[in-house]
Amino acid sequence: MIESSMTRTGDGIDYDFEYDIIYFYSDEVDYKHSIDLDDVILDIGEDDSLIGVQIINASKKFKVPKHSLREPKKFNASVKIANNEIKVELSLTVDIRNNMTPKKAFALGDNDFNLPNGTLSMAC
């Protein structure tokens, strides 16, 4: 079994305070499809790379105040694909009361699009 690894640097971050949705994205590759895993939506590019991560109810998922998501300091997503399963680990650093605070969130789901085994990652 051949496993691949693709890493992409994100181009931007958008946060919708009203709806509590944060979106990390890259404009390098054209969009192919999305995978919804428990309020974490992964955008996959034409080359099967990770080009976007949208997190619904982000403040609840990361257990932080909504205002701290307006200017996240660091974001990493690691997507591990094995056979029929996709595991997502999200790491976010935010400023809470002048302290850089790392937070993690996770999602799990089925590989309905038959992505190849391997690891996709994105950092902003």
C-alpha cells in the first residue's frame, strides 16, 4: 500500500462572528469537492490536496470565546486517510487574556470519495 503526504500553506483566514464559522483556505489549486465530518468541512483540490478547512461552531469546537477567533495566531490541520476512514486533528493558537493559548479539536468520518491513503496537511 502506497501512502502519500501533501502539505499546503494557507493563503487566508476568514471568521464569521455571527455564525461562528472559521475558514482557512489556499488559492493554489482549483476546488474539486468537500467532505463534511462533524461540522468540519474539508475542501479538496483537483490534485486531491487539502485546500480549505471550514469549522462550524468553531468557538464550541475549540472551547474558546468567539472574540478570540477574530485573529487566530496559528492554525494547523492534519488529515490522516486510511482505507475507509478519515481522521482530522486541528490545532489553533489564539490570544486569550494576552496569553497565546493552543487549542485542539478532532473530527472523524468515512472516506466516501475514496481518497488515497496518506496524510494531508495545511498550515496558516
